[in-house]
Amino acid sequence: MDLTKLKIEQAVDILDELDIDLWLIFCRETDMMADPAHDLMVGHKVVWQSAFFIPRNGETTALVGNYDSADIERAGRFRHVIPYVEDCGREIRDKIIEFDPKTMALNFSLDDPASDGLTYGMYQKLMSYLQGTPYPERIVSAEKLMSLVRGRKTRDEITRISAAAICASDCWHKTLEDIVPGMTEQEIARLLETNIRRLGGTTAFDTIVNAGDKTEPGHGHPTTAIVEPGDLLHVDFGARINGYCSDIQRLAYFLRKNESAPPDELIEAFTTVREIIDEAAKLYKPGVPGYEIDTVARERLVERGYPEYQHALGHQIGRSVHDGAAIVGPKWERYGTTPTIPLEEGNVFTIEFGIALPGIGYVGLEEDLAVTENGGRFLCPRQTELILL
């Protein structure tokens, strides 16, 4: 079945669950300024101002420019498609009056970027259309709605994410065949990205490579730093398959000439990271708020004498590598309310953290898993042993 149509049907059910009468996605020039909801809930780009009405009674309607209407009609995802030529303001106003919602959800949010796609300019336009009506007073944030629509992955969505994770894992093992001392971070990144394409995917985000401790882990781009014997190679990358993403981290250590095994401190750190991931993954169950899982991992790390990691333990993945809604993280101001949202069956998250070892590198691992009643189900082969090169 068409995945976008399935998500629309899912949204109708969630509207009823949340007692919201109407969800309005209002956008334009989606190639330039795309609402995160648009790709998931519409599936075709638009140029002119467009309004997509998803009401709880299921009478979905797309009001789009006449040059944008053909694709929307052919897709058959909306029960009604209304093209316009000169102006859509009156049509939008009339349609909202027809639905007469007691609550109308719009895509704005303080905490969730995946629910914050309505631009201020488009909001002002909508308010001008609704001037003199009671509907501006009935507006609510679509944050909870969007959180559930994006987070409740269908079986097909989880299959696609798993395929992307397996692609990334296969790519890592293929790339290991060609990595040698003396290569730069940039060269290793290009190898990874080439192998992802050869395996049928594209990159989910800009590949991160760290040659030992010569560069800092995080969101920086690969540099000309060279991997040498005694360095721990750390990579953070993902594949995109059929519109869905993966996000994994992998490690390999370059033995020195006089070494037959990695340094003891590296073995200890790797074992610590792997074991805490083992323990925390079992807690990825429906009904558990993310901060509780993050707290367990954070406490275990500190108990073993290591400093806390400076980010969340896990974020959702799906159409985007950071898919919004609930996170498995601490109650820090920067995360808003997202760590307090309970996990649900079918949510797909990362689980990730690491330990920085001076003179060696960043001991970071990351895996992708689906939330189940029995804990997190990993979506691709894990790294459970340190690779030696």
C-alpha cells in the first residue's frame, strides 16, 4: 500500500485519539522551504501556496495551485483535490468554516523541529485569511500529533530503516578492506560514501571521521588528518534507502609495529561502552520516558570512572536522521519536554555514546533499534568486538 496514504489514515486515527478536529498543513515552495510534515504526509512537492486538510472525519482535502494539482490527483491520497489559479485565501477560509473545527492543529512547536514547519510568514497569511472568524482562537500546536505520526512507524517503515542500517553495516565492512595507515579522514569518508552508493543507497548525512584524537568527535567535517598506527579510527555515518535513514558509529584500531593487542585502557573503554549499550537497550520499552533510560546509562558510565557524555543517549530516526519527537536524553533545557515523552511500540531510535581517550581517540559506538515490549530490537549487525587493522 502507498506509505503516504497509510500515514494519512494513521493521522486521522490519531486526531480522534487526541480530540483534535482538523490538522492543517499550510506551505509553499517546498523545494526551498519544506515543512517536515510535507514529505511524509503529502509526498509531492508544491510551488504555490497549498493547504492540506486532514480532519478527524477522514474527508481529506488538498487545496493547491492548478499547476501542482495533477500529481496530487494522480496519487489519490486525498479524497478531494481543489485547484486554484489566482488566490487561495478565500477557499482556505471557506474550507475551514465548512469543517468548523473546535480545535485546529498547525505545525509550530517550541521543542520539536519536526513539528515546527509553519513559517512565520505563512502563519501571518493564514491569520489574515481567518480575520473575523473564531478559528484563530482554536489553534493548537500539532507537536503531539506530529510526534505520534512520525514516531509510530509502520512495519514497512521499520523494514526500510532496517535496510538502511544493514546497508551502512555492509558498507563499513566493505570499506575496511581498503583502509590503510596514511589515509586522511577525507579519503576514508569518500570511501564510505562511494560504497554506500555501490550498495544502492545515498548518504543520510555528512559522514564524520576521526583519525585518533587528532580531531574532535561531533558534527565536524572530515579533515586532512592522517590515521597512523596507534590511532583509533572512529566513523559516524548512515545510509538512506527508499526515503528512510540509518545512523551508526563504528571503530577500528591501528596496531603499532610492536603491538599484538590494543592498549588495556582502550579494551576497557570499548567493553564499557558495549556493556552499557547492552543494558540500556533492554530498557527501550513502551511507556518508559526517555530520560529514565538515559539516566541509567549515564550513571553506569560515571560509576566506572568516566565522564558523562554531553548529548542524549538516543534520538528517533526515520525520514530524517533526527526524526523529531521523543528522545532518550537528560532533562536539559535544550531538549525541552522531549525526554519526558514515553516511548511507544514501533518507535525507532539510536543508542549512542562514547569515551574520549587522550592519545588514542574517541571510543564511540552507535546502533539503531526498534522499541518492543521486550526491549530494543537491533536493526542491523552490531559491533561487539574491536576491529584491529
